[in-house]
Amino acid sequence: MLPALRVLVVDDHQLFRQCLSTALGKRGAAEVRVAESAEEALATLDGWPPDVLLVGLDGGGAGALGLTRQVAARFGGVRVIVLGSQEVAREMAACLEVGARGSVFREQSLDELEAAIAAVAAGEIVCAPGVAHALFSRLGELGLERRRRERLEFLDLTPRELEILHLIAENLSNQEIAERLFLSVHTVKNHVHNMIERLGVENRSEAVRHAYHRGWFRDRRGPRQGL
């Protein structure tokens, strides 16, 4: 049996939400209400925040994603579980990314849904196996995108700026860099300034830390402060 929880069921299929509401009520939920749309759900939440919000997700899933994001931002105490078919596992994973605490396939049993509701209400995260796979795939894609951006950022530096960054990492001062590269100190300072601005960091030390974090350099040495 469910603990005495307040549950709001949001789904655009009238028969599904009514049947689910009745079933959860019989299984011990303190009160179950229903909503047909995200707009109706948000209006309900303003005056009646439930413990658990069950959000039906089918098709594109944009409505469920937006609702989940808004609930996470505005109603921190409400825990969201998304319900959907295995065909929309990626969309369910996206809802988990923006704040949902659980996912259950419509193909699963009422017992499994009941267990998920109780677990999520207790602070746990419940993820259907297919959704977990989609979530890990999504995280992998985000990692690839991050590395792609880092590579592009690397290419944003001119060869001279990259050369100077290497020398900064070797603890050379601007004067020493100028002597090494046969440049004026003023020219070196301009390159350092442009490089710092392009990388979005505060100073040369942060520029070197940034480079090490991105994996551009191998050995780490503490750079001298200042421009």
C-alpha cells in the first residue's frame, strides 16, 4: 500500500488519468487529483502542492519537459515522476535531466508504479532500465559536445597566443617570453590580454589552469601572476 501521499496525475488521456487516480486511491494515497494539461497542473500546484506529480509523456514530450522544468524551479518540494512508453525513453531521460525524480514505463505494472511513487517520495531516484540507458547515452553525447567545444576553443587561439600560453605555463615572465620570442614586452602583453579575454578567464594563472583542465598541456607548473 502507498503511504498517505498527495498525488497529482497529469495526462491528456481522460480514461488513463481517471483509472490511475482511482487505483492509487484504493492503494492508500491520501488524496489524488487529476489535470488534463500542463497549464491545469500548474494552476493546481499553486493552491494544492502534492507530494508526487505523475506526468504522462507521449509523442514529442515538449509539454512534459516544460512542466517538469517549471515544477523543479517553482515547487521544490514536489517530486516528479514521468510516465511514458518505451518509444519515448529519450524524452523521459530529458525530463530527468531537468529535475524529474523518477520514470516509469506505461508497460510496467501498477505494483511497480506504486513502489516508484513510494521510493521517490522518500527521496530516492527511480529510473526505468530503458530510460537509464537513454540517459547515459545523452550524457555521452553531452560529453562529446563539450569536447567539441573545447577543441573549437583551442582553435580560437592564434599559434602565437598558444605558444605564449605554453611559455607562461613554464613560469616565464612577460619579459622572458619577449626575449625568447624576440618580441617587445608590449607585444607580449597584448597577446596575453587577448588570450585571457578570448578564454574568458581573469588572469594568466587562470589561463594556464584552464589549459590544463582542458587537457592541452601535460605537466603542470605554477605560472607567475600578472599580465
